[in-house]
Amino acid sequence: MRDRGVTRDGKGEIERNWLWLILGLWILALILLFLVIYKNQKETEIENCQSVNRQVVRQINNVMEQIDNLNKYIKSDEQLEILLVQRTLDPSEIWNTQIADHLNSRKNAAMNVDAVLLLMDNGQEFVNVGATVSPDAIRTSQWYQTYQELDVTRYYSQLVDQYGSQEARLRNYIMVAYPYELRSVSGDMIFLCNFSAFRDALDEYNDKNLSVCLCGRDNQVLYTNQEDVDWASQPAFQGTLDSLGSSYHAVLDTASGTYISDCTPLGGWKVITVLPDRYIFRSMVFTYVVAALLFCVIYFSHQKIGKAEYAFLSAQINPHFIYKALNTIMFLCKRKQNDQAVLATKALEDILKDKLRVDDVIIYDTLERELEVIRQYLFIQKIYYNFSITLEEDVDGELLDCMIPKNMLHPLVENALYHGILLNVNEDGSRKDGVIRISARREEKDLVLCVSDNGVGMSREQVEQIFYSRKRRKKERGTHIGIENMKYRLRYLRGQRHKLQVNSEVGVGTEITLRIGWRKKE
């Protein structure tokens, strides 16, 4: 009896050790899953933040272009030149009034300009009617004296008040100085611009609860939505400014978060956004929960290891796509496009239902179901990227209920979109309309599936490396991970007759043909 008792205790101890080992591996797997999703989510958030930065830079640059155009408009005004010459010859007050009225009529060409001031080299000065800007305050200001020392065609001041002074408490204007040189007169043309035109462009950061800072050419802070933050004293902030250098874009990872910066082509202003880790954690909760649940269900499945691994690869959900889909739905809701938001939600629901069918390990599914998931996927992508993506289908109705390896077409469509169509742009940077064509035909005992696109195409070396090389490539952002997934699953099904053929031409597009054994739905 004692020996049997010892045996049972020994088995119990072994079982407990195995349980602890499995639990430890399980926790480690969840941690690794968290790190992978965090990395992907961070890259997505940086992309989104860069997109907002570029939009803000464009809006600020548009305001600067309006002021530039007003400057060109006034400099080409021959009537103004005549009035200035007359004023030089005749000091009568009537000429001052006419010049002020003339400037007042011209400033309306730019809606963000409140006042126009001419400071002439002969000491004369003219301000449009009704303007409160003080010529003396401008002449004695540090920014104007700095401008005169520089050989520039445009110079922006720091924030000033409506009189042109930087000493007042309420500084809500920006002064812009241009050289005014014609045949017979010369001086400087100064525009008083309401800073709200620039500040309004930054409102989207408040909607996203992100910290943003706008700096002028000399890196002095012009605006921030976090008044209690001393940006200038932060090493990360200075490091971000230094990392910009001669580039218009920079991303700097620090202990306090990720700093994303962009620079305006005109004026050289910098827009700096801080993306804290807690913001990324909040945004990745949904993706992590879905991925963790999917991982848990597959882990506890009683199927064979190889079959379970195949199912996991087949049911992988791209965290980037889920986040983009949710962003698309939120965008449509904000724009009150409720009908489109409902359709996008239903499309995402249909895709998730297909991916999360874990009651049984599914290796094959009908061609009709695979096509429906692809339609929903492209519907969401079309709304997100906001350009034309056409799906053409050439499939006989009698083939719709035949069985194909599950999620085998989807990575081919995803590859055509991300590495073909989205990279195909016109000379002005706009995307060309994309076309993805899916065809299916039966040849004796085989089903031949073909996915083609009109994207940028690939060279022979790229095709060889991506589709035919057996060497495992490092998984970096932008690589064809879905294709690697598909190749692995084709090797798993090597008992079947499956063949992959790729034809591609740079500048024309890519065509991928998949030949699989004919399998009818039972």
C-alpha cells in the first residue's frame, strides 16, 4: 500500500509540474502576443499621426500661400506704384488717404489678413484704412530688425498683438514681411494675419487627445494645446527638432513617448505631436482581446497539432486592417454618414465571423464564401483609402459551391492591393484607379484560380524571392507576410495537387494562378 501511495504522489507531482510548465508557456505566449500586437499597433498609430500631421501642414501651408499670393498681387499693382511716386513728389495728405484706401481694397484678396502696412525706405509709412497696427512698434521690434539683417524674400514674426508689438499680453497675430521693390520705390510690405487661421488647423489633435506644438522658423513655440507643458525644457522636444535637420519629416522614440514631427514647405514651421504609450495601449485593447481569444480557442483545441497550426494561419486577422476598419467606421459616424457606417460595420462583422469560426477546424470552404469575404474586405479598404478599387469576377455559377483551401485567395488580393495598386501613383502623387480581377475555371481534375491586378508589377528577381524562394525571410514591415502564410499552408496540403504560378511585369501588373485539386462540396 505504501509503494502505491508513493507512486500516486509521484504522478501527482509530475502532473502539477506539467501544469505549471503549460501555464508558464501559456503566459509567455500571451506576453509575446501582446508585444507583437503592440508593435503593429504602434506602427499604425504613427502612420495615422503622420497622416494628420501632413493634413495640418497642408492647411497651414495653404494659409501661407494665400498671403504669398496677396504679396504678388500688390507688388504687381501699377496703380499703387503711381500713388507712391505721387506721394514722394507731393506730401499732401490726400495721397496718404488714397494709398490707405487702395491697400484696404487689396487686402480683401486674402481672408486671413487683417492689415497691410508699407514701410518705405524714404521713411514714409502707409497702413490700410481702419488698421490699428503701429509702424513704430514694428520698426523697433526685434523680429523686424532680424528680418532686415537677413537676405530673405519672406519672414514670419513671433506672435504679436494687433499693434505689432510682442510685449502685450494678448498676442494673437503673426506678422509677415516681404521686400517691396519696384522701379521707382522700395521698402517692406508687412501683413498682419490673425493666428486663428493657423490654430484652427490643429483642432483635430484635441479631438484625439494628443499633445501638439507648433514652432516657428527659429524653433520658438507659437502654439500648444498643453499650456502647462514647458516644451522648450524637454530634451526629447529639442532632440526632435534636431532630428528634423533638412528633412520635412521625423519620428523619434523616447522614454516619454514617440515624437512625430513635420515641417511646412513655406515658412519652415514645425508641427510636433507626442504619441504616449498609454494612447497606444488604449487603442490596441480591442485587437488584443480578439487576437487573445482566437489564440486561446485554438490553443485548447483537441485537434492535431499540425491541423491546429494550419487553422491558426488560415484564420489570422491583420491588426492593421481591424484598426483601419474601426477608424473608417468612426470617420463615417463623425461625418454622419450613417448608412455607409452601417454597411462598413456589417462588412467587418461578416469578416470577423468568417475568421472566428472556431467551433471546428476548417481547412476548406466554398469558393462562394471566399469571394464574399473578399468583397467585404475591399469594400472597407475602398472607404478607408478613398479611391476607386474595382473588383471584377469571372466565375461560373456552377463553380461557386466547389471547395478550396480556406483564406487562400485573400492573401493574394491583399498582396495585389498593398504591393501593387496602392503603390501605383501618377506623376502628381495621386493614386491610379485600381482593378483586381478574380477568375475561376475547371480543367479536368483541377480548379484553376487566377488573381490579377493593374498595380506597379514586379521584376523577375522580386517574383523569385517572394514566391519561389524557400529561404525564410525576415518579417519586416511592408514584406509579403500573407504570401509566406499561404506558401506554408500549401506545403501543409502537399498531399493534394496544388501549384502556384506568378507572372508579373513592372508598370503593368501581376497575375497569380493557383491550381488546386477539384473538390466538390459534400
